[in-house]
Amino acid sequence: MVGLNKSSQAESLRTLHDRDRWAAQITSDLMRETPDIQIIIIYGDLHLAKGHLPAQLQKRLPVKTRLTRVFQNSEKIYFSLAKSSLENQVDVVDLGNDTFCLNSVPPWVKWQNYLLFLDADENLDVGEGDGELDLNDQVGQYVKLMSEELDLPADLKQLSVFTAQEPALWNQLEAHLDAKALKGYRLFLENEISFYSPESQVAFLSRMSVNHAATLAMHFLHGQSAKVKTWGFRGPEDFERLIWVFGLGYFGSKLINPKRKSDTLSDIKAAVSKPAGSEYGREALKLALAQKMSEIIFIAHRKKQRLTFIPRNRVSYLVAAELLGGLLGERLYNGYRQGLLSLMTLKNLMQKDWSTENFPLVYLEVMEMIETLPLAFTSKKDKL
């Protein structure tokens, strides 16, 4: 790995042209020293224009070298695809001459993520005024969009959004919850999982991003629609409840960001076969596969089976639930957008109270219907 902007003359590299020239010199030196390796350059889109870094590189190389350019999330290309209703189906556009554009998020998600990034940086001067983004308003706007889309009422007076940096968050939770419930919410906080607590009317936003804010908005709307009085994590007996809540939360985020992609069962199986230390803990991956096997057996034989794998780490239930929730949310969204899942059925699912004692059985019965909905892609790798 080589830093292209690392220079004793960094203060003089102020213009785009200067930075292109400097990066081209470093790259061309590397290519002459190691002619048999492939070099991947990660740089801002402006540098990738033909007259900039590519031109500077070709000047310094002894022979003409094949350069492939990959741009990201061009608004112009996105809206061009939208004219033919292809914006959510096409992820990569071939622009010819070894040039491509990867469209991984809609433009408004990119813009909103940038605003959230600015708000997260307390030391950044964003101009006149206090520069602060009202998180209640931000999450509330997503709640309104989902409420209108799904024809479900929402009382935004019960929404108070906090981040981990605000001491009032834990004070609010302590004032309304017992020790056992607090333990579950503490686990969410420690593992950066957004949640809505109906007991204290507190919403925790774990990360400043559109996906997390939209997920939190759906947690809030879901809790109100189901009229749930308690929402937390007490232990393994709540595993199916977690999957359900995370699944609906993921579905909500897809309403705001249709380009979001979850891991699939194929991705999980592939990750389990990798050495320890891969992206997800092996315990969580094994637990996710064991849960899917249990669901398949129930659907085939109408018999609830104990999980074939029990993790040692309590956090594994949270990670596995997020993985399986993504699978569930993708099926719900794909079925809904294709007209295979009616609005009436979806509203009925949203209104199921997951805090009841018999919900794990209700969950399996609902999964029997959801498993008939098609997947949009078999794996994230194949999709791309």
C-alpha cells in the first residue's frame, strides 16, 4: 500500500493538476519497479477524468498501458436510468473504453449521508448558524414516508432520538426500565445496534447514516403499529423476535434506499468456510445457518426442532439475527415491489405483537409464507 498524497511537499500540492502529477509520478515509478503486478488506485472521481490522472500516467510510462476507470454513483447516470425505470435494477454501467460507473446508492442517500457526516463532526465549521442536523426531524421524515407508503399511523410526539454521545440516553432508559431490560439495551448499545424503547420512548441511532436512520424509523413505526409495550433482548428465547424486528427494520431501510443489499444464505455459507477472523464471527454464522435449517424443517414437516448449534457468546444472537433479518427484509421488499405481497398482508405483518409468549411459533408460520417470495439475487457477489 502506498499513500499517493504523502509528500514532504504536501503543502504545495494544492491544485487538482498538481496532485494528479504527483500521484502519476509515484504510480509510474511503482509500475517500472514491479512490471508484473496489477495496481489499483483509489482516488476521487475528479482525478479519473481522461485529461487528469490517466493522461499524466500515460505521459510517464514507456509504453501505452491499459487503464480501467471505475466511477461511483453518478447522479446524471442514475437519473438517465430512472427514465427507463432501471435505476434499481442496474448496478454497473459500461461507458465504453474500459470505463464503468458503479451505482451503489441513490443520489439522495449519498447527499443525506454527507449531511449526517457533517453533523457527526463536532469540530467542522459548516457555515452560518449552529450547523446542527435535527435527528428527530431526520428520522421523523423517514417515519412519515414509511407511514404514508404503508398507510400506517405514527405519533411522532413519542419519538426522541439520541446518539451514544448523549448522557441523557442512559438516564432516560434507567428511569423507565428494570435491571434485566437495561442489560438487554446495554448489549445493543455496546454493539452499535439502533433500537426504539417504547417503555421510555427513546430511540438510539447507532451510526450517522441513512441506512441506520431509516432502520430506526421503521423500528419506531413497527413498534407503534404492533402496539408493543416492551422491546429488548433477554436471551436466546428472544432470538426469533430479534430476527423479526431486524427483518422489518431492514425492509424499512430498503424503502428509503432500494440499492441496499443484504448478505444471502450463499454468502453466509461461504463465510463459514473461511478461516476464523472473517467479517462475521463464526459462531454467529453457524447459528444463522442452524436457524435457517430449523425453519426449513418446520416448513417441510410442521415440527419445531431445537437448534443444532448453540453459541457460547450472547452477542452471537444479535449478529446472527441481523444477518437473518437482512434475508427476511430482502424477501419482504422484493415481494412487495413485485406485487406478490399485498399492502394489506404487509400491514398485517407489521401489526403482529412480537412480545407475546407464542410469537416464536407465529414467526415460523409467517416464515412459511415469506419463504415463497423470490430472492432478488443469490449473493451480493453474483449481483455485482
